[in-house]
Amino acid sequence: MIDEIKIFHKDLTVIRSELEAHKPYEACGVLIGTLNGSIAIVEKALPITNSKRTRRSFELDPKEHYDAWNEAEKKGKEIVGVYHTHPVSSAVPSLWDRETMQNDTSVWLIAGADGMRAYVWDSGLKAVKMTEYSGVKTQ
Ligand SMILES: [Zn+2]
């Protein structure tokens, strides 16, 4: 089970600007990187079209999601998590989110009107520690 997520400042900036750009609808995307034990290391936040385009839920466009998965695989990376935005509510999983999370072992990062938080579902909702890399990506 993932209990910590490390993410670059640049990727948090991407997610924040997606939140603004799609207001009042939810925006979504995937977090590509690697797993190191219980730590998910995010190397890229990749925006994906929300094919539902509602204010209350999201659905990753299946084709883009598949392409992202394929692209990650080719580079020896994986999709370690999913992000979505709550432009008008807090960064807490909605009822719909909770139900969906139960079939997904990856990290859920939510960017809400009150900041960002990360969660996993492990026989219940668990908060995941978020650590921000402030330095410049070197690789
Ligand atoms: Zn949500």
C-alpha cells in the first residue's frame, strides 16, 4: 500500500492550472512515475480529457488513458495515480470518488478549492503523505 507520494513542484503547478482552466468542471489526469516500496514517485502529471465533463465526477477519456499507459510502459514507468479537481469544493473524496476508489489501488490526488490532498483506498479511506520536490528535475 502506498503511504507517501513525492511530486515535483512543476507538476503541482500543472494540476493547479488545470483546475483553473476547467472551472467549474472537474479536470483529471494521470500521475506517471515509479513505485519505490510504499512511496510513489511522480515524474509527470499528464492531463487527460474528462469525458464526463461534469461538476461532480470525472472519467478519464479511455483512448487517452490507454495511450498514457502505453507511453509510460515503453519508458519503464507506470501510472502510479490519478488526479482530479474539485474546483468548488474541498479536496475530500466525494461519495462517487469513494466508490470508484475501491476498485483502484493507485493514489488519488485531489486538487480542491482548499488545496491538494492524496488518498488511497485500503479497506477504507487513507490519507497519503504528500512531499513536494522543490528542486529542478535532474534527469
Ligand atoms: Zn472527486
